[in-house]
Amino acid sequence: MQDSQTSETTQKTIEETIVSGILSARIRPGTRLSENQLAMLFSVSRTRVREAMMRLETRGIVHVSPRRGWFVVEPSAEEATAVYEARRVIEAGLLRGMRVLTGEGREALDAHLNEEKSAMAAGDRQRLTYLMGDFHIRIAELSGNAIIVDILRDLTARTILISMLYQSEFHAAQSHDGHCRIFEAMKAGDFARAAELSIEHLDEVEMGLDLTTRPDPLSELRSSLSLPPKTVPSVSQLSDPKNHNFKGATKTC
């Protein structure tokens, strides 16, 4: 029984570490996750690693490629749309179902928003990426529903992957303002308004994505070699030989 509990704990640790790396934008879409290397890092067998990866696959975080191994997913445009739709349904429904914001909850969200401001002032983009996603998870945690928290954490991780693929700019201040508006409505006890604001916020973020962009398959190697990023034309731009650039205003959440 103890060995079973230990193996389950190890698998959860592997899963949580990978998801945490995605939430903070340290792990990029398409990153290869070697069973051998993970086994060495966590001092476990490849079997334990494979079990953890299979669980992450069911959560939509990784996928396996025959004879090549495990990779972090690269969400398609259709999957990106589905993820945002799911988040709108879950987050708005969660807020509509809330009846009160406790003093402890108010303090936690207020402290979180102050962290966002501090990270913006420091220009810490990696920290901001994590905080912008974590704000939504913190609201879910206030519900006390562990299932919703787990679902939203996975959806948020997939949102981060989407942003890394389809965002060309980072507008943290606008997302922070959206978070502040949601918080103000929650403090006023107007959870119906908070739900509306959460939908508006996610709409704005999704509208900032260029889902016609084709991700650069060499981006990770290009970054490792310190080569300048390549602008990959979208499908619509490829049809127009005179147009070789794109620029989309984007936000993060």
C-alpha cells in the first residue's frame, strides 16, 4: 500500500511540475519531454514517468508521437477556440454561483493584484504570465470545489500554450485592468456582473489572438541558437504575395 501511495505521489509531482512549468511559460508548446531524462530528474523508473505522461495526455497537456516520444501539445486554432469557450462557460458559471466574497478571499485577491502590479513595474514577463493565469485559478479556489479548480488549472495551462503560439504582443496592463474590474464587482457582491466581466475579459483576450498564424516549427532551436525570431505568415497573408507582415494586438490572462 505504501509503495502504491509513493508511486501515485511521484506521478502527481511529475504532472504538477510540468503543468507549473507551462503556467509560468517556462515550457513551450511542442517541447519534447524525454522519459529517460524525467526518470533521472525524479529518481524514478521510466514506467512511473510513462504513467504520469499518460495522465497528462488525458488532461490534454501532452501527446505521444510514435517512435519519437512525448511532446507538449501545440493547440490548433480550433482547439484554441474550444478552450476559450470552455473557460467562458466554467468561469462565468462559477461566479454566478458565488454568494459572498469572504474577508480572507478579498485579501487573497487583493494581494494577488498587487503582485501583478509589482511584476508589471519590474517588467518580469515570465512572472506576469504566471500571475495572469493564476488570478482565475484563485477565484476557482474560493469556491472550494476541487474538481473545478483542477479543470480550470488545465484549461489555463492550455491557454498559456495558445498565447505562446498565437500572440504577437503582450498587453499585461489591459488584462490587469480586466482582473481589477472583476474583483471590484465581487467586492460589491454583484457576482452576476462579475460573471459578465469575466466573459468580456476572455472575449478581449481571444480577440487578440491571430488564429491564422502558423507557428514557427523551429522556434525552440532558433531561440537556443540566439537567432532572431522569424515572422511566419498566416494563411491569408500567404495568398497575397504583397503582404509579408502581420501585427495583432494581444492580451494575456
